[in-house]
Amino acid sequence: MILILSDDSDHSTTEVCFWLDRLNGNYRVISSSDIYNQLTISFPSSKRYLPFDSVYVIWNRRWSIGDFVPSEYTSNKEVDSDIRKNLISELNTLDRYIWNNFDNAKWLDKFQDIYVNKLKILDLAHQIGFKIPNGLLTTCKEELIKFKNKYSNIICKSISDNIAIQTDEYFFYGYTNEISDGILKELPDSFFPSFFQESIDKQVEIRVFYLFGDIYAMAIFSQTDEKTKADFRRYNDKNPNRNVPFNLPTQIEDLIHEFMKRSGLNSASFDFILSNEDEYVFLEVNPVGQFGMVSKPCNYNLEKKIAEKLIEYDCEK
């Protein structure tokens, strides 16, 4: 059986499941909430009452049991924060224990592989031979001023997952932002550890989806719109960026293969820049990035390809 670990809102999971149905795949999807309803583990017995059995393949799509803490478990606002931290710690410990029981399954991909450190990834990319932007992680305004004087145009970006905050009226999302002279002037002499990079003039941005040795690339013409120049995720719904299939040079594809080999990943989404000097610049990699944004505009039909690959591995057992 194929086990899919996802959340209830992931549209890509739904589309892959459509193809699994069409191709007669034997699968089950579970979300974090399912663990609360169907979990019993006895000790020292090895008997496990879990919501699945006979698992041969696991697609770790979008899963984090620590993100799901039912509201009834925290009701006192004065202590909610501390209680929630403790519950999340308990759940994450349980989470790691459960999935360690499935080491013999074929994973796409294992938890220890998908939680990547963006700074470590930049080091790896540079060691392999990718060109990466010059960067600076600092807490000192004086050092940041020196960095900006050297590269003139610089950006600030997160080194972990982008923040996303939703209220009843608004949705706030963290983007890559340019650091203007005005922003720099307002900064205190010291600040929270922050990551800065030189801003590279680009022809296009390139999103690459890698799946078990196959590479699917898409060019994003983000520079034709002021709104999307610094970060194409600032989507212009009225006038969307043009997205087209793209052929990477063999040298860049070889580096991607080497990167995936060293990282231990089977699947991931890459972000690159094609600079005005025709250089391919590595930005980052996301093991659970959205592939639908590449699949649909380029007619790659990645949802079907993922379903076929899951079934292929399931049939090998």
C-alpha cells in the first residue's frame, strides 16, 4: 500500500490521488488529525493500532503533527502559549517514533532529509559548483552598511520557512524584500539575526522540479512587472507573469543531479536566476515545494508522473 502524509488543504495531493484512482493504485491519505482518532501503541508488545498497515511506499507530502493541536486542549489564554509549546514537543517526539517503524518502506522523502537548513544548502550548492549570490548574515548595522556599499542593491530574506499569519480580515505573508537607503537608515545599531544577499539583475527566474532523476524546468518572466521583480510570489492576478517550459544547460543539470545525490533527496523544487550576464545562479531548494505551478503552465503532467512512480515502487515489493 502507498501511504500519503499530507494536510487537508493541499490541492496537489488531491490531484495525485485522482491519478492514483485512475491507475488503480492502492493508497491511503492521512492527515495529522487522523492520528488523534486512530492511534494505540502497546509496550513492550510490538502491536501497533495505527490507521494503516502493509505500507510499502510513503509519500511525505505535507506533514507535521506538531501543527495540529486541537483547540480544546488549550483553553486558558494566560498559559496557552506554554501549554502549546509542550504539546507540540510531545507530538513531535511521538511523530519521530512512529515513522522510525517504517525504515524499510520506500520514502519520498524521509523527514530527516526534507527539513533542510537554507544556509547549509547554500554551502552545499557552492561546494558542488553552483554560483550563489554573495550574502551576509548579521546583527550589526555597521556591517550591513558596508555590505550595501559594496553591492549597492541588496535584499533581505528568511533563512527558515516564510512566515504566514492569517486573521479574520487579512493574510500576511513574508516575501523577499529590497533594502532601500530609507529602510537602512531606520534600523537600530543591532537587530535580530537577519540574512541579506546582493540583488542580481535577472532575465528570468527559473523553477525546477526534480523527480527521481527527471528534471522539469520552467522560466518565469518576473522582470516585466514591477510588482514581481524582487519576488515573483507577489503575484499580479490581473496581469500574471508569463511561464514557459525551459531547457537547462547540461552542465546545470549535472550539478542538480550531484546536489540531489549528496542531499539524499528523491524530489525537490529548485529556484534559480538567469542573470543578465547569462549566469545560472542558485537561490534555494524546497523538498516539499509546490510542483503544480510548474506542471500546469508547462503541460508536464507531473501529478500523473508522481502517481506512476508511487505505483511503480509499490509494485516492486
